[in-house]
Amino acid sequence: MSDKILITGISGFVGQNLYEFLNNNGKGDILSLSRSAGDGKEVLTYEDFFADSTVSASHYVHLAGKAHDLKKTSDDQAYFDVNFGLTKKLYDRFLADPEAKNFVFISSVKACADTVEGWLTEETKCDPVTPYGKSKLQAEEYILKNLPADKQVYILRPCMIHGPGNKGNLNLLFAFAKKGLPFPLAAFDNQRSFLSVDNLCWVILQLLNKDIPSGVYQVADEGAFSTNQLIRLMAASLNKRAKLWAIPASLITACARVGDKLHLPLTSERLKKLTESYKVDNSKIVKSIGEPLPMSAETGLKKTFKAFI
């Protein structure tokens, strides 16, 4: 039996990192599913894959999905078509594949909660409010209702993923530090969990290699950071002194509302991501794997910031 790994979403940020990581760790027999063929890897279109029932794989890693739209321009149904519909179709194929041994679905902490008080755990009652979170949860629920006795199934809920090459909110934040601009949100007191893409790739590899119980697992680096701490780390990576301005939170919130209407860089959604607390407990996945994640949260952040320079 081959040890082929089928991966969706390989052209994305996580997919590109996972492809390289698996190849560097002796897992180079990879089949990628994509909307279009090509790019130099072994690739099948979704249409061809679902039309040919003879194509098999030992491991299914489902990364593809419709990401959260910060500009809120996407139709709600589009989230369910991709995040639920495609997941259901791929999972059904996994169940019917006689060679398949495990299925890894990359969900999101937002499938459980958009806001968190204290620490988010796998026992937290899920109540997503966005189409993105609701569609991810619907996919989770379908999977959990159809768990096979002879195969292993993992639902991973990562928090904010970062790493070299990722153009997200951390990159926007880094622009302030890089230009020597003062950070005006110092009045907000928060604590947020992060996840380096290196640690996520490592977790996925452990799930493919080890006998770990099926289930839902949150994935986050150890600990949490305030946005002010992030600014200080960014400034240090640039050999600069951090400039923190504690402008009243009410004034900043009003400016973000203006940004919503004028499509400025600072919007209410971005402000929320930069200033809210969102702490994610990773103890279940760490205990199940039997060892801590290899890269510390601070080391991972420093690696990302260095790539931004």
C-alpha cells in the first residue's frame, strides 16, 4: 500500500508551507487537488478527482476553504458551498476510499466562537456568528456524525496562523513599526494566541505518523501576547525603540467606523482583530501528541517579523 497524501488548498499559504515541510520530512508522495491543473506538482482538478473513483490516498489533508472576508463583500452562501459543501464531498470520498487511513480537516477557532472570555477550549459551547464560522461548524458536525470505526479523523481548529510570506494583520501592524510610526492602540489591553505555520505543519505530520485518537483539536502556540508586546517585538527585530501611544479607545473606535465607510486600512473588523483578546488552550493536542510544539511562540513571531523586513 502506498503512503500517498492527498492535499487540497496546496497553492495557499499553509498549503505551500505544508508541501515543503512534508517533502523535507520524507513525505514526498503528494497528490494535490486544485480547481485547475498544473504548477509543477502532481495535481488533479476536483472535477477529474471526483469523476475517477480509482484514485486513492492513505491520508487526506483538507486545507482548502473560503477564508473570512474582512471587506464583507462575499455572498453568505459562498461560504457554505465551499467550507461545508466541498468538505462533505471530500469526506464522503475519504469514507469510500479503501486505502484511506486518516482525514485531517483544517477548520478554525471561529467555528466555535468569534469572541472569547478567558481561554477557549474544546469544551466551549460553539456559537459562531459569521457565515465563515457557521459554515466551518456545519462541516465539523457532518464529519462528527459520520466517524468511521476503522479510520482516524481529525478536526483542527487553528487560531491566527502566521509565517514568512503571509500577508495578514501582522503585516499591517509591522508597517507601523518599520516606518517608525507610533502605534496608536496602546490603550487597548488584550491577550491573543498565535500559531506559527511551522508548528501547524509539525502537528499535521504527527497526526499522519502517530496513533492519535480521532477528535476535535485546537492548535495554538503556547501562551498569549498583547498587541503592545507584539509592537515591542517588531521594533526589536528592526533595532528600533517601540513607540506606543495610548489614544483613548473611544476615539480609535470612531475612526475605525469611518474606515468602514471609506474603505480605509483601519476598519472595525481590523481593529477588533488587533485589539480583542482571544486566548486558545492547546493542552489537548499537546497531550495527545505526547510532546510540546517544537517552536516557541516568541521564536515563531520573530521569524515572521524578520521575513517582513
